[in-house]
Amino acid sequence: MQVAADFQPAATSGMHTHPGEELGYVLEGTLRLDRVGQAPVTLKAGDYFMVPMGKVHGATNVGPGNAKVLATEADG
């Protein structure tokens, strides 16, 4: 499944999990990716990330404008 998510300034996805692996690509803006047990990572347009199945994570727009991410989620 592919999902495009838009984040207004300071918006967050909240901490959550997925039943499968998530691959994400930042299309616009700046996001902070938080993953339990790991240091936060700041991602900008053109960066990508991977979250393993079941890993608790969340994203927050830390830039001054909107942020957009394209996420591909695999079935578990």
C-alpha cells in the first residue's frame, strides 16, 4: 500500500506501528523521525527511511513550511 501524508508545520503522526515494513521518501519539507530505542533523525526532501515491521515510530514536521512524505507499507 502507498500513502502520501501531508504534515502542516509542527504536525505529528503520533507514535504508532505497522504490521509490515515501511519505506518512506520525503517529497517536501523537513521531518524528524522518532523510533523507539534509536536517536531521532532529521530528514529533508530527497531523503528516505525504513521502519521495520512492528517498530514503534512517529514523524513530526520540524520545518517552517509543509512537509510531505510518500510511504510504502508492506503487508506483515
